[in-house]
Amino acid sequence: MFRPKFNALPCPIYRAIGLLVAAFGLVCTNLHSAATNSDWPQLLGPQRDGIYSGPPLAKVWPKEGPPVVWKREVGPGLAGPAVSGERLILFHRRADRAVVECLDSRTGKLLWQADYATDYRDDFGFDEGPRATPTIADGRVFTFGAEGQLSCWQLETGAPLWNVDAVKEFGSQKGFFGRVASPLVEDDLVIFMPGGRDNAGVVALDVVTGKVRWKATGDEASYASPTVATIRGRRIVFGLTREALVALQPTDGQVIFRHPWRPRGSATVSAATPVVVGDLIFLSASYGAGASLLRFQERGPEEIWSRDDVLSNHYANSVQHGGFLYGWHGRQEQGCEFRCVELKTGKVRWSEAGLTAGSVILAGDDLLLLTERGLLIRVPARPEGFKPVARAQILPSDVRAFPAMAAGFLFARSRAQLICADLRKEP
């Protein structure tokens, strides 16, 4: 049974009014959609596309690299941080507890902590912490643990609001690496992908009560997170399951189309979230799936191009800028290349080897690459070539979690350390 251990640090009165504050949040407009450009409240940022649009960054870095404002030791986990205003949410593991911490984003000071028991064990001895980045919306925090617990916490105090056990409620399967997909908040729904039985591949819950609002598809879950976009004036949720790309109507879960798309073989994963640009949908995975560009159509997507040798994202998403995709091509364990690909044709404009693997954020006209070895690289997003303008070693190795970029600060973690780097200041 889920029994959260609550250990809030602010004034005790907040605990008494926590639920009232949460209820009041429902009266307000959706804070998720009203999040400022300076926030990074979920996986891949405000629009779940890896694009930062907050205050401008410094043109150059100090010789020793961007100043590190604060750092903090963390437990196991691959979940990236989420930031809303002056609050940062960290989801990691300590011993047999899945721990949710709220930190002051300016100082790293602990504001509150909550946790619950977890029995997740990694079959490959890789990492036994949570994988899914938390989502902050409507004055709430949503976490999805590797063991299958979807939990809702009060952002101000950490008070537990509700919890759903995806294994017991929906028959969620562990798969190779546990539950990885980050929750998505759309209006008054939290949408997640338990990959369960009885039409519970994708499930929407009420953000206030945790009650099921709709279920759709019987597909097993992949490791890619759902996303949402407006196409021709209509909101569409896109979920890449283990078997297919599914387009859903967010209000009721009606399936608009189901387009079969997956890697070859059984011992494979899909981990990159679909990238939506206008009415185009970019899908990418390794293990022989490669990349596909689709055009949204009600009856089913139109394939623009599909190739295995263009931009196969093993786990990290690509970003789009000026009609070009920038992302990691190839298997992580085999060494990736970082590439620029023309969106509408699939033509490779340039490819840079020797950077291992990593993640990428688009900030203005620049790319911020964070490699698995902890190297931060700034390079202009230009199809003419890979021409870095700055490099800095900001973390030790073992960097797999996606970073957050909020208000000019980069929040990045390795398996053992979380740092806040100031990218605003000129040397």
C-alpha cells in the first residue's frame, strides 16, 4: 500500500491549508498553460519541445566556464529537474524510498521533502532511481516512479494530494527499464502512459482527484513521453507507444488515428518524444526504426520521408530551428554523432562524431549540448557546419538525465550531483 512519508520544512500551518490551496488552484486559470517562458516545468520545457525562450544568455562564457551558483549531492535516478518560479523539483532515490524534494532554485536550499517506499529493481544493474521527469502544473507536482506510482503533491508544501498505483489499477508492465514516460498536464487532466491492460495504454486522470477520466489503446508503453500540440486550431495529444504513434483527442481520449511505428525486434526501445512542427510530426528511434517525418491527417498521417540512416535518436530528443533538426544519431553505447538534418527532406547537412551521447536544448539561435561526460558545448544552430563557440566541463561523467533551463540558469544532474550554472553573466 502506498503510504507517503511527509516531511515538509516550511511553517506547519501550510500543512493544514495545503488541500485548500490546491482546491483554490482549480478556480484559477490553468497554471500549466500560463507558465512563463522563464520556467521549465516539465520534461523538455514549457512546450515539451526542448526550446528555451527566457531571458537572453551571455554571449560568451568565462574562461573557466559558467559560474556554478550551487551544487547538491543526489541519490540514484535519471529523472531531470523541473523548475517553476523559484521552486525546483528533484525526484530521486534514497535507499528504499523514492524522494521528492523542493529546492529554492536560487540557492539550492531544501524547502520541503516527501517520500514513499519503492521496491523497484533494475534487471540490468543500471540504475534503480526514478526515470520520469516531474511535471509542475496548477500548483501541483506530478511524479511517476519506476515502480509505477503516479503521485500528486502540493507544490507549496509537499502535502500528498492523491496517488494511483498503475500496476494495481491498470496492469502496467515493468518492461526493460520500469516506467519512464513523464506525465503531461492538459487543462484539468494529467495524461500518462502506463501501458496497461483493458484499454489502459494511455490514461487521463482528473488533476484534482486522480479519478480516471478516460482510457485509450491497449498498447504496451514505450519509453517516450506524450506531448500535445495545436494543429489547425485543434489540440492533439501524441503518444508513441511500443507499437504505434497514437493521436488522441485530449478531452475524451478519442483515437484520431493509430499509425504503426516501432523498432525492429523485441529487445528494443523507443525513447524520444515526438517532435511536432506545424502539422509535421517527427519520430525517431534506434534499433532499426530510424526516423520518419509525417504530415498530420485525420484519416491517418501522410509519410513525407522515412530512413534509418538520417537521425536515429536513441533516447534524447532532437530540436527544430529554422527548418532544420539538430540531434544525436546512433546508439549510445556505440558512440553517437551530433547532426543537422533538413526537416522536410531528411538530407543530412553535417555530422559531428566523437561527442559520445547527450541531450540538446535550443536557446535563441544557439544549441546547448550536454554530453554524458558532463561537457557543456555551445554551438550556433546553423546548417553550414558544427562550429562550437564555448565548452565547459560542468559535471563529472554519468550524465543521462535531461537538464532544465530556466530564467538564464542551467540545472543539470549526473547520477550523484545536481548543479545550478549561471549562463546569464558576461565574464
